[in-house]
Amino acid sequence: MWADDEHWLPLMLGGSDVIGDFVFRDSQTILSKRMDVLPSGQLQRDELCTRRLRVDHLVYGVPGSLEDACAAFEARTGIAPTFGGVHKGLGTHNALVALGGPDDGSNGGSFGYLEILALDPEQQPNPARLWMAMDSVVARGEPSLITWASDRAAPPGLDACVASAKELGYDAGEVEQFTRATPNGAQLEWKLAYRHYEEATLPAEGIVPFLIEWEAACRHHIPSATAPRGIELLSLRAEAAEPDDAAATLAAVGIEAADLLGIDGSEGDASEPARSRLVATLRTPKGLLRLG
């Protein structure tokens, strides 16, 4: 037995899930350790729920500069985001990090990527339009997990999903086609359905995702496949100020409310929230990180 066994084995035998890292000098000498203890079965439940959400990416808005936000993120996680691009006419630019786990073959799955979104100074003060409620993020002066995108590449596809949602009373937005070249010359093509501009128009205050479908031919070049790795999305959960309305809208786009709604009591006050919120739990080289 190694010297770390006494730290995590009793917890696992007691029914807890344990995520940890130990650094050894030899089999009996621990130089450093870090453990996060979760309730029994939580890891498996969160993985199943998160897979069913079909997360393409999370949108994390920051009120300051993109450069400062990336430096702060690297300090907290040990992973440096890479610059993504500029959203011309929308007043923003971004940096990206993949959420598929470490780049060592230990996790073949992918839970998309994290988009760190900030105002692009080159497009200020009067961009043609500002999206993702970034004006509200800046006004509050603190970063926020604004919303997320759900991948609709699997059958029946984005167009059918949007049409079905409309029949059920939810307008997911018009389907629009986009394209751009990556820095290495690859061509990205995708379709979006969204109406995520001002905070007042975010569906269920951002809980309900916008919808995306990448062209099959370019999926090897999308951010989840090319952005820096080392971080894993363990769960995406939410609480809703109006849970019945949120559940109905999620159902309209094919998402089971139970897969997203409901935050563990350790996350805060169990009373009805004044505002809805998303919380993502990330496993990073420096431990668990919760973004909300």
C-alpha cells in the first residue's frame, strides 16, 4: 500500500466519491495532496445528466479585459486559455479552453469548451449590437456564467429542433449560418439559433441554451477539439426563479429539466432564488472550480 491510501480509502469505503491528486517523492513520502469529497454516487449522476444535456460550450462573461480574465483563470486552474476570435458587429471577443479532461488519453469524451467572453475594445463604445447580456455583466462588475449552448448535430438536427420548439410555444430564434477560418487555415461552418442579447431576453435568465450545429466535415477543428485541454466539466446545474416555466422551455428544446435544474444545498441558500443561475463544476489541475 502507498502512503496516500489512508487519506482516501476510508472515505471511499464510507460511501463518498473522492477526487484527489497526490505528489510523491517515493511510495511512502507525500510531498503534496489535494482531495475533494463528494456525496456517494454524485460523480456518476452528474456525468449522466451532463452527457444528456449535449453541452457544446459554456459562456462565461467577464467585466474587464480579456487578457486579465485569462491570466486570472490560469492562476486559478493552471490552464491558459487560447485566444478565440472577434465577434464583429457584436462588440465582443473571446478566449477558449476545452472541457474534455486531461490531454493524456484518460478521457476520450468531451463536454465541449468554455468561452471566456469580454468586450472588445476595438468595437467600443458603440458596437452595432452587443450580445450575451454583456452590458449587464459589465454593469454588475463581476464575472458570470451567462448561458450555454447545446449541440444539435445529432438527429433530428437543429432545424427540426427549432421547428418542434416553435410548435410547443418556444421561439428559439431564426437559424443562421456562420463561417470563419481558424488560425491554421481550417474552415469552420456552423448554424445557430439564438436570441441571447439583452439580459431581459435571455430565456429563463440564461438557463435555457441557444442551439448550435457544427458541420460534420469540420468537427475535428472546432474549439472543443483544438482548445487547450486539462480541464473537465463534471457537471452543469441550475436553479430557476420560476422553475415550472424554465422546465417547460427546456422541454421544448428536448432537455429534461431534471438533468439541469437543482443545485446541491452546499451551493447556497435553499430558499427560492431571486434570480436564476447556472453553476458549472470543473475539475482542474488545481482542484475543483465552481463557476456561476
